Amino acid sequence: MHISSTELNRRSGSILETAIRGEPVIIEKSGHPSVVMVSYQHYQELEDAFWGTLAEALEKRAEWASAEESSTFLKQR
């Protein structure tokens, strides 16, 4: 659903219900998309997916230090 910010002000209750039911609502300001309203559950799912993907990418790029290298590094600090 795409709506203007003016329409959001007039119909906030019904638009909020639309987002809660699972349909993202794209809110436009001056004719351009500016905000997306989603249910909290959907937001949590997006956030979990983002952090999971980021963690996987970082793990693939990680350079692991041995116990001895870690110990030496910590002693230098």
C-alpha cells in the first residue's frame, strides 16, 4: 500500500491496522517514498535476518588467531 503523509494523518487508525495485519505501508512525502510502516513482528524478522546475514559474512572473512597469538596480543596491551 502506498499513501501520502496527509492521508496517514487522516486515516492513521485504519492504516496502522493494515500494517499490523502484515501488509507494509509505504508513506510518501512530496510524492517520494520516505517511510515504511510494518508490524513489529515483521520488523523483528527483518532485523534478525539482517544481523544473521552480517554475522555469517563476518565469520567468512574472519582471521582466527591461535591461543598463543591471542595470549601474546593480550599481554602487549
